[in-house]
Amino acid sequence: MNRKTIILLCLLAGAAVQQSCDKKQNTVMTSGQENPLIAEWNTPFEVPPFDKIENSHFKPAILEGIKDHEKEIQAIANSKEQPTFENVIVAIDQSGKTLSKVTTVLYNLTSAHTNDDLQKLAQEMAPALSEHTDNIYLNDALFQKVKTIYNQYQIAKPETLQLTAEQQMLLNETYKRFVRSGANLSAENKEKLKKWNSELSVLSLKYGDNLLNETNNYELVIDKKENLAGLPNELIEAAAEEAKAKGKEGKWVFTLSNSSVMPFLQYADNRELRKTIWNAYQMRGNQNNENDNKENVLKIANLRMQKAQLLGYKNHAEYVLAESMAKTPDAVNKLLMKLWEPALNKAKQEATDIQSLMRQEGLNEDVSPADWRYYAEKIRKERFDLDEQELKPYLSLENVRQGIFDVTFKLWGLTYKELKDVPKYHEDVTVWEVFDNNKESLGVLYMDMHPRESKRGGAWMTSYRDQQMENGKRKKPVISIVCNFTKPTATTPSLLTFDETTTFFHEFGHALHGLLSNVNYKSLAGTNVPRDFVELPSQIMENWAAEPEVLKMYAKHYKTGEVIPDALIEKMKKAGTFDQGFATTEYLAASLLDMQYHTATEEIKNDVNTFEINAMKQIGLVDAIIPRYRSTYFSHIFSGGYSAGYYSYIWSAVLDTDAFEAFKTSGLFNSEKALLFRKNILEKGGTEDPAELYRKFRGADPSIEPLLKKRGLN
């Protein structure tokens, strides 16, 4: 799975509340004891007291949080004071802190360290949370106050209200949030909307839970050593340890975790076993069992369409994209199709090369998706003398992490101190305090790197507290990045592929966006920006990972400490655009599938498999490639925050390749460019129009040419 596909910012339905943390004297008793979720968090940096939290604490804390938030909202709505920016707009932004901190912990745990009870609780509470959100945005008295202030600004001269640019953005975004949530609907239509929102909140959680169950339920058990032929030693060792942990000592267990299934497909000589695990992977949620997602997909897509039309849009994509840089589905499709033809042509040539190699080996069958990674790896080795296994000894998790630390020090003077006395939700997690070059503490970073059954697949960044100003002081953010890299074994540290290395750099870029945020209002902080802009800070970081100067900083052999040889770097460089036809095509296919679901203007009545097949036929996808995510495990769009937004990775890729040119032409660690990027991108959050922020950094609009060149598509 390509690095750009697995980043998941967990914007779960039903959790439409801002993440923040606040000292509060109010408590709720649970079984005669104080509820740690609501009690004052007397922890270092006021991080969640994970060591004290139990499953039973969540429901009473959520209900208490809803009650508190309702009181705050009613106080704003029913106040007899003249509506002002401070007593309405800022008051709304600062409300709901108790509920926010509780749901933030809940939804982060259901992604990173879940269990059956938490999953059931999240589904049980989703309708109540959805109803609570609706009760805020459909509160007419509250909306009229927001509208009064908004109209004052629209009609009066800006200086009349004396708002800063950030305050103007907060006002505009607050007003739009109410309108886009149905504030202008009739009473009858508001009730319809409430019902659909409640259904959607549950459906998206069920979809995610089903996918996690499908992934965890599968094992490929191998009991004959000859069936391990071709596999790297560390993968075999990891499979043996997995088998031992599952009570199958003496055998080898491979799973659908990315760090297990993908290298198996890449290296296993046994074609039938590759087909077996591939079929399990690409049929997740599509097997007519209790975890089947086909019905969930149709219900979600159709409800989203109905909701968008109720709100005055043609379809869900039009609704979503109105708040993006792209603005319209037409603009998205134009970009995707501009890339589609050169990517598909390159992929077809790659398929021809694979077919030729298969024929040489006496296999007279068409290329299948289960064959692609295996034969592509052979061709890479033959054509460039590059075996990915050559790289892995130089890419231990610890070395890559230090490399990221060094890069961010050279760019922005950031330093890191590991914290040993901070509560954690799992023993695998490490916690770090992040400092600015003047030794100022910027925030706290959690890093959770290895797969387990309690964690969803993929990689993502999230926050336990967004940065904000409180009593005139900067409230430090608490940020987390979650990945699924191979665990260390008894003899080998966690060794990353180069793809995983860039994933680490990518997620760290998201973390920087949260950590360096320097705004006043939490709803505009950090990654609270349009979806097709949020990937710029993450994707630009990937570029440093592959630079020879940077590789020599961190790519050191885990046994000898030897720096990666120049010859190996040169091989990597020559193979830089290898297999990019496949990688780009499978990504674009998924993006176009997303758009097909969400540009529908009438109810989708085809079954999911038929809909997907027709969508891929329409764009001419070859049989040897399937969309990077099929409908029943496309969690980005059906249980995450990327519906009608999966295209955003390629949209941001145009930005990041163009932005990195500024460093390539002036110096990788040019302090002037680094400061411009920090001040105009990383610190600004959603306080200004993203296109304008980009121009302030770059001095011009982005060009697509650097992206085409980077992927070998020009």
C-alpha cells in the first residue's frame, strides 16, 4: 500500500466537536468514585490520564459533557445582552470543552487501542452526540445571533466591527457552519436532517468496526518451510512470533496488517499463497458475513446525497468541495483526468514488462493484481540492481526518527525530549516534548508505531488538544501520530521499507502542522484547514526523506552504524520513477471511485460490486490493477473525513512538489524559505484563505510540472 493512501485523520462521524482540554472543577461520580475523564487532569501538560480511565467512565462523562455544553449554548442563545463577536462567536468557539476532551479520548482510542466494549459504546453514543450537534446548529435563537453579527460585518464597513483577519475568518466560518448544518431549513426539513445525521453517525462507525474485524479475523497459517521461499528473514521471524503469540508455535502466521500482507505479496515465491492472501485482502467487507459492508456503503452514499440536496446542493461532492481549494467537482475531475491518461499509459507499459517476465518464467497467464508487486520487485532488482531488502537494514525505526528530528532542527530549530512520566494508553507508545530553538516548549507529541489487533490499519495524525490561546497565553497542543510499522523481533529492530520511511516523514509533517500552530481560536488551529490543503505540510516532508544529503544523516546500518553507500543512493535515484504508473493509477482509480459515489444525483440502486465495476470500466482501468481501496474497505471516505476528498492527496502533491522546488533551488535547509513556510503555512492553521497563504510562501500559484516530472509522467 502506497504511503499516500494510508494517512487517516480520524474525523469520525458523531464526533463533530472541537478537540480541546480545560481545567474544570465539575466531576461525575462513577461507582462512588470521581470520573477521571471529567475531573481536573493533574497530569504533566494536562494530557489525558490514560492510566486511570476505564471503559465505564465514558458514557457518564459524555452525558455530563452534553449537559454542560447544552447549558453553555442556551446561555449564549438566551442572553439579553446585545450580540457581539465576543459574547456569541468566541463564546461558541470556547464552549463544550468538557464534552470535547471526553470524545477526543474516546474516538482516538477506538482507532488506536479499541476493544469490543469501546466499539459498542461509540455506536451507542453516536446518535446522542449527533443529536447534540444538531441541537446546536439548528438552534434558531442562536443562529439569529450569529446571523446578526455576520450581517453587520457584511453590510457595514469592516472597520466598524474592528475585527482582525483571523476574527473575520472565525466569523465567516461560524456562520457557514450553521448554514451548512441546516440552520436555514424549515422545521420539517430540520427533523429529516437530524434523522439522517443520526443514521450516518452510526453507519460510519459500523463500517469501520466491520473493517477492523475483517482484518483481525484473517490469518494465513503456513506450516511448511518450503512455502516461505522468497520471503525476507525478518518477515519470516515476525510471522513466527505472530504464530507463537496466537498459540501456533512452530508455524508462521501472516495477517492483513499492511506490514505483513504487502511484503508477502512482494516476495513470496508461492503464487497460490499470494493469490490466497490477496483475495482475502481485496475482499474485506465483501464476503456476505456479519462484517459485510456493502449495504453500509450504499446507505452512506445515498444518505449523503439526500442530505446535500436538502441543503441546496446537487450532490454530496458539490457540498463538500464548496469548502475546499478545488471548489467544484468539475475542477477535481479535470485534475484527475489530466493525470489519468499519462499514468494509465505508463501502467500499461509496466504491465507489459511484467507479462514478458511471466512468459520467460513459463507462466502463460494474464497479469493479475496478486502478481504485480512480486514481478515488479523482480524487475526493479534486474533493471536497477536494487533490492528493497538492501535498504531496510539502514532504515531502523530509531534511525529514521532521529533523521526526522535532525531535519526539523535544521529547518526550524526544533528539539525533542522523551517523557517517561506521562500517562500512555499502550506500552508501545512513546511521548515527546517539543521545543523551539529558543528552548520554548511548543507542545507534546505521542508516537504509536506498531500494529496490534486493537488498532485500525493505516497511519494518521490526530490531536488530544488543539493549540489555542487561553487567558492571553498559548495553550500547548497535544498531538499524536499513529502508524503500523513492523514490530522489532528478538534479534532485529523495527526495520522500515523506504515507503514506510516516507510515511513516517509524512505523518510527522501533519504533526508539525499541529505543534507549530500559533492562532487564537481552536477551531482554526493546526490541521483545521480545507482537506485539499491539509496534506501540503505532510507531503512536503516526504521530499526530504529521499534527498542524498538527508539519507546520509539517518540511513545507518543497524548493526554496523555504516552510513548508506553512495552506490545504493544512486540506485534509489535511478529507480525513483519505477512503478509510478501503477502507484498513480491505483490511487487515481480510488479517487475517481470516490467521486463517482459522491457526484450521484439520484439514489444508487446497483449493488456495490456492480457500481464499482461500472465506474472502473468508464475510466478504462486495466484488469491487472484494482482501485487502491475497494468500496468495502475504503475507510477514508466511508468512516473517515475524506468523502469526495480522496483526490486531495494529488491536489496537495501539486502544491508540495512545487513548494519543495523552493528548497531545491535555494538549499535544502534554506533558513529564509523555512521561515516563510513556517510563518505562512505551519503556524497559520485555517486563519486565511489557503491559496493566499501558499502565494505568500511561494510568491506565485503552484505549477503542475514538478509533479509530472517527479512521477515520470511528463
